[in-house]
Amino acid sequence: MNAPLNADALFASSIPVDDDAAHHHRTIWISDVHLGTAGCKADFLLDFLRWNDSDTLYLVGDIIDGWQLKKGWTWRQSHNDVVQKILRKARKGTRVVYVPGNHDEFARGYVEHAFGGIDVAYEATHVTADGRRLLVTHGDLFDGVIRHAKWLACLGDTLYTFVLALNHWVNRARVRMGFGYWSLSQYLKHKVKNAVAFIADFEHALIGEARRRGFDGVVCGHIHKAEMRMIDGVLYCNDGDWVESLTALVEDHAGRLEIIEWKTLGQRRLLASSGSVPEAA
């Protein structure tokens, strides 16, 4: 394992972005898009993908929500547009790696195959520009509820879907009052003590696995909470999601890792150009 990471040199909480120019990163990680659900903010993700390119794009699980598609079909044109945008990036030379999660676990049956230039992998190893090795995994394999009580996870998913629907109407009201995007579901989750404890256990489980296997850090999704910090000398990165936090993790060409938040970048650009945010708000 390499020498301990210099946190200040390698990452920060957010990255300033010029709203008038597309940005090219060495690497982009996105996860938990949940295409096929009413809560998916496909319009916002599409805006992000239009303004951000990379040499490598990691899709870190739960891109398509197979659980929800079994219950009912919610697939807007914007969902098609996201898929087409990713395929177009692959055709133009972006290396796209798809690491399935629990909601799109059906894709794990196609590991080591490529579709439309997209490589499907059970997990991935990413080497940063400065030589650091990062384990890339969705994270559900380190979630005890998913592994040992899937029925409970499905029940929780149903309740979560209800909160996301409520979140939609809350934000429609906020837009009419001139306020920006805000996640009710994320606010509630961070206020529940059991949820906070679960997140801490999840983070330490992933850090323990990364350390055991000799990685310098780990990149994951799954819990819909964007985070980047050192835990016991190992770098923990969660790229967030596109139903609540609207975030992505990016690496520049020097190996610096940052979290980008659409609500503070893309939202500002769209408000400036049109005076409103997309209907998905």
C-alpha cells in the first residue's frame, strides 16, 4: 500500500466550475441514477453530462432501477436521452465502465461483456493520475440489510419512493416561490439517528475491505450521501446520487478528486438562461 494520502492536496468538498464552458476531467463517477422511477432527476443529469466530459466514466450501480420497473413503468424521454448521451460518449472515445448495484443486479449476469462500448464489471480498480489505487464498487455487498433481509430492503424502497414523490411536490412549490432545489428525503434521512448509524457502519465496512485488499481508497454509491474524507488513513469517496443530492465525483489530470453538486452549478446556469429549472424539479 502506498504512503498515506495528503487529504488537502488530493481532494476538496466542491469544485468551482465556469458555467459557460464544458469541462474535461480525467475521470467521472456517477451512481444511483434510478432510471425508470419517478424520482429520477434525468433532466439534471443530462445537463451535467452535456457540460462535463472525461477520459473515463464510471457508472457505479443503480443506473437503471430494476426493482421499480417490476412494479410499474416510469420511463420518460429524458431517461432515453441519458442512455443515448452515455452511449454517444462511449462512441466518441470515453472509456465507460458499468459496475452494477442492487437495483440493477440483473446486469451482473453480463460481467466481462461489453455493450455499445460500455464494459460491465463486478467491481473495478481505478489508478489515479498520481498512482493511487481505488476500489470502485456500488456498495450494496457491504449492506447487511441487502445481504440478509432483502424483503426489508424492498419495504424500505417502497417507503423511500413515497418520500421521493412528496419531495417532487415540495420542490414544485419551492420553484413557484423562487427557491432552488432542496431534498426533503435527504433532510429526513440525516435526521434519523438509526440512518446516521447505518451510514457510519457502511463507511467503515468499505474502508475495512479496501485496507484488507491493499487499496488506498474506495469509491462507492448506494446510500445516496455524497461524501469524501479520510477514515483511518484510507480515502472514502461516495459519489452521491441523482434522485437526492444530484452529485458526481470527478478527478482532474493531476489526480485531485472533487465532488460536483448540480444544484449549485447546473441549477445556476439554467436559472440564468431560462428563469426556471426543468420540470423534474
